[in-house]
Amino acid sequence: MSSVGAGVREIRIRDESGAFRVMYVVQAKDAVYVLHAFQKKSQQTARHDLDLARLRLQQV
């Protein structure tokens, strides 16, 4: 997820109830920070979700 920031990764989950995303970043060997987790409601990721993940990345 270079659109959010360097080193940000994404897990995509899809099941019968919909599509879900988890954005996270790994810092050091023993720390994984989940920046944002949400259910996708459209094909494109909403600007609000990307902005929130960027904001949280700055706080890490």
C-alpha cells in the first residue's frame, strides 16, 4: 500500500458477508501496528479509509 506509506501492507479477506481490508506496518522484529481495518463497500478504497491509515502511520 504505497499510497498510504512506505512499508504498509494489506490483508484482503473476502467471504459471503463481503470484502474486508486490514492495513498494517511492521516496525522492528517484534511489533506489528494495525493502522486500519474495515469492510469494503465499493470497488475503490474510500479516501477516508486511506487518510485515516496515513494519519495513524504518522503517529507510529
